Amino acid sequence: MHTDVVVLAAGKGTRMQSNTAKVLHQLAGKSLIHHVLETARTLKPRKVAVVIGHQGTEVQSALSALDQPAEIVWVEQAEQLGTGHAVKLAKEHLPDDGVTLVLYGDVPLISQTTLEECEQAARLGSVGLVVAEFSDPAQLGRIVRDDQGGITAIVEYKDASDEQRKIQEINSGIIAAPTELMSQWLDRLQSNNAQQEYYLTDIIAMAVQDGVDVVPVVATSEAEVTGINDRVQLAELERMYQQALCSDLMLAGASFADPSRVDIRGKLVVGRDCFIDANVVFEGDVELADDVTIGPGCVITRSRIGAGTKVLPNTIVEGAEVGSDCRLGPFARIRPGSVLDSGVKVGNFVETKKAHLGKNAKASHLSYLGDAQIGSEVNIGAGTVTCNYDGVNKHPTVIGDDAFIGTNSTLVAPLEIEKGAFVAAGSTLTKKVDANQLAVGRSRQRNIDGWSPPHKSRESK
């Protein structure tokens, strides 16, 4: 039996006070609706209907670049007449058989396990309804049960009595039902309520009336079914999510100086005995091997870092392969395409880009190494620059094993410095240096007598 998914994403999100559609606001580096679609995809749905309205073009554009194996059907809800109306519009674009699962673009942390339970209830001919116990249900819809504990209805807060508002079990809005039955119930919806809208939740009472079981699927936590209405809620949910990610990583063998001050905006895989200090940001897919230390204030993006490597404070690593027992930073920048073999040292205010540094090579201070192939045991002196760009094209610099590059050297690419060569400090090189040669690229020194420095005027003091 096939499953079709409806994602409601047409709301204005007025309380966000933003020019960006609510469902496009980010949680852990991905838009809210991206989270929802990513989880829905695990069910392998036949089709996904996304109901858009406010800033629908922007939402459609943002999602068009995502890898979605299921066909996305875009449905416009021009007039906001409620969730039932939105699902009815979507249903017109979906097949009549199978199961329909309704999700919300601003409820980003719903889990695959919960959706599978909800879907399974619908496959067996019942209605699957995701519910949760909230310590403070606020203005969420309440679950009404009979004396035997069966669900009989959902009452929206504005329509609830004082007694019903004391109920702490809430409706998440996530519902799955056999498509044939849902279609019948959608046709029977009416708008005789405080909001004068067509509530999707009214189909629960219809199901009970028609003798169809309503199966409650209890969410694992409040966070899983929390919807975002304003930036305060978004920030709170971000921290809940980050705390959950850090808890899983600690169980996998990592330690955090302060889990509340780490952001994981992608997928982080850790080995044993990793230590992650405060105010670290991980973006995209990042892998840390055993015994890696990440100092405070670092940003690690789409990179793999080998065992025993230490990344010192305020270092940026992006798109890099870092070997074992390296030492990076503080204040280093490892840019995309960098490959560092074991034992490499990249020190403070050193930048690498598309550079391969061989085993035990070191650049300890104040250097730029771009489009460079650097051998093992090479020493790069402070202030060294590979001049790889001529204004039109990039050119490579190749430095052989055991070479020594003196302080303040300017290496004008394309350039090759062979094994064991020695470049004197302050040199500008434009031609090849053979193995074991000493290269001195300095202009002749002149000492001028009788020169006096400019004096500061009183005004400039």
C-alpha cells in the first residue's frame, strides 16, 4: 500500500516578524521544512504534496534544489481557510488509493519512528494520530477521551471549555488515514467554529462516529511535536535539538566542555575520547577520529580530522582532509581542497587553499599556501606567500621533501623547488631551484648616508 504525504506550509508566520517565510527559517543549519521533508523521505512516499501560500514562490524555489526522490506536487492555498481546507486542496492532486499522511512545515523534529507508527495504523484501516503530554499546553488543541481512554475528539483551544483547557494531552496535528476515508471526511468538514475555518482535526470525531478506530501515537518528547510560531520558540527548539545531538555524541565517546555552547549544523561523527570545547560550530558532514581535540571558537565544515590531531582556538577548517597527530592554529584557516598528512603543523595566521602538505611539514606563522604541493619535513618560514594568481589563472607551487623556505619568502608560481633546497629569508623567487641548492632572491642592498626620517607635526601627535 502506497503512502502519500501532505506538508502544510502556507501560513504567514506573522509572529516571526520576518520577511522570510516561517518554514524557511533555519534550525541546525537547515530550513524547518527541509527537516520535515527529509524525515518524510525515509518513509519512501509515492508523492509529496506541499501546500504553499504566503511567499509560496520563495518556498518552492528554496526546496527545488533539494534531492527529493519522491515527486513533489505544489499546491497553492490562495485563501487561508484552515488546515482541513489545505489538505482538501492537496488531496485533489493525489491518487485515491493508499494512505495519506499529513505533516506540518513548521514542526521540524518529528521522528521517523513516530511517523512509521502513525502510517502503520492507517495501513490497518485506522486513523493514526500523534499526541503528546505537554507540561504547558498553552493554546494547543486538546485530546478528548472517553471513560475507557479512547479518543473521541480534538477540541481547539479557542473552542474549548474551561474544563477541557485543563487537559495536558495535546494534538500535534499529524494524522494518517486511509485515503478513501479521509476524502469522505474532508468533504463533510464545516466551518462553524470560532475561527470560521475548516479544521482537519474535526475528522477525528467523524472517524469515531463512523466506527473507525483512532490510534494514539505518543510522541517521544515535547520537542518532537513542537511547532514554531516565533523566534523565541525557534531558539528554544534549537537548543533542545543541539542538546539531544550532544547527548548522543557523548554516549559515542566524545566530551564537551559545555554542550549548551556547541552548534551542529549537519552530521558529526566522533571517535573515542574526542574533546570539544565551547563555542564550536560544525557544518555539513564532519568526522573526528579518536583523541581529536577541538579548541574553543573553532568552525569545522565538511572535513575529516585524523586521530590525535589538535585544532587550537579560533581555527577554521573547511573542506579539508587532515591526517593524524596534526596541530592546527590557533587562528589558522584551512580552506577547501587542503590535504594535510600526519604530523603537519599549521600555526597562527596561516592560510592554506588547495594545498597538500606532506608528513611533518610545518608552517608555523603568518603564511599563505595556495595551489601548492609541499613535501614531507618541509619548513615554511613566517611570512611566506605562494603567489598563485596572475590576475587571470591560478598556478601551482611544488616544494620537494626536506626543503627549507626562509622567512618572508615570495614564491611566484608556477615554481618548483626541489628536494633539500634552501631558500634564504627575504627572497623573491621566479625560477626553479634544483635539489640541494641555496636560492637567494634579494635585490642589492644600498646604505644611504645623511638620510633623516620625516618628523611628525604637532597636529598629528
